[in-house]
Amino acid sequence: MIQRILTFFERYSFGVCTYLGERFNVSIAKIRLFFIYSSFLAVGFPLAFYFFAGIVLDVRNYIKRMHARVMDW
């Protein structure tokens, strides 16, 4: 049951925690806990950062896909 919930959030979230965890070689669970705890302390600022980073990552992936399509021609 817990695995299904985690899979759901991984599939439909932005993937910011996963990206940061792989980039800095830190456990993804620790990064998620950091975002959760710091959002309580900083009154939601980390959530704003999370959404901004998610948008940047989506745009970055979109540009990579478009670049790959152009190079295939």
C-alpha cells in the first residue's frame, strides 16, 4: 500500500526531489523530509521553490526533446 502511494507521487509529481537526490548523491527521502519540515518553518517558501524548480525541469526536458527531434531530421 505504501509503495503504491509512493509510486503515485513519483509518477505525478515534478521529480524535483529525485533530480536533486541524483545530482547531489543524497537520499531522496531525506530531501523530501527537508522540504516538508522547512515548509512548516519557513511558511511555504520551500514549496514555492519546489514548484519553480519543477517548472524549470519540465521546460528543460521539453527543450531537450525538441532538440532531439530537430537533430533526427
